[in-house]
Amino acid sequence: MIDVSTPLIPRALRLMEQFVNMMNACGHSVIGKAGKSFAVIYGEELQLSIAEKSNRINYQDGKWVSSRLEYNGKLCLKYYDLYPRREWTDSSILLEDKLLDIVAKLEVIAHNEKVEREEIDIGLHITFWNKKRKIYKLLKKRDRLNLNTHLNFQEGFRNQ
């Protein structure tokens, strides 16, 4: 997703093109889903956006103090995980010159997310099999109790 003022649209599109080319060169990809952009690294989808930073400007509106946001010309690339988790912004070094570092950091994030997801999957798998084992033991115990009850019932008829 790109959210910038009209004058910055060409630069933002060039930045996105450079980012996509850098991702492809590193063996990754960028995809779009439901109006959002995702970097796909090691099979993990990391939501990204390019936005223009803004400044809050306070002004007097009658007897009330109000504020509005005004774009300031600085681009930022944001990584989201429910909320913005990491942000890279223009400084004395433009985002275009930080792309390699950004991709490297995204690779670390993707690797950590993949390891965490796999640990959760393993934990769920172990929990599933532990529960299944407990159910199996309970069923065996129930079957033994039913067999003993049945044998006792039959024994009671023979003794009559």
C-alpha cells in the first residue's frame, strides 16, 4: 500500500519498484492481497506499506484548538504485524539507499517468525498427541471396566 501526497507519488513508485527488484534479486517476492502489500520471505508474509510522514499542525478554530496533519515530504517504509512493528524513514540517508539493510532486517524478522510458528506447530502437535494418548488410555480403561462388568454380570447368572 502506498499513502503519499501527489508530489511524492513518482518517488514512492520508484522506491517500490526498487524494493521489488531488490527482493527478487535476494530470492524473495512481493505480492498484493486485498489492497495490501506483502514481502514473502522464507514462506512468511510480512505486511508492508510506504507512507509519507506528516506533522500535526495546531490551529485556533473559534474558541477551540484543533489540529490537522500535513505531509512533510519524508517517506517511510513500515512493517506491520497487527500494528506497525518496525519503520524505516528518510533521514540524511534516503530510503532508496537503505533498501539492502531493510531487506536484511526483514529476512531476520521472517526467519524469527518462521521459527516461532514452527515451535508453536510442534507444541500443538505434541499437545494433540498427548491428548490423543490420554483419550486412548481412558478408552482402554473404560473397555476393561465394561468387560469386567460384563463378566461379573455373566458370572451372576451362572451362579443362580
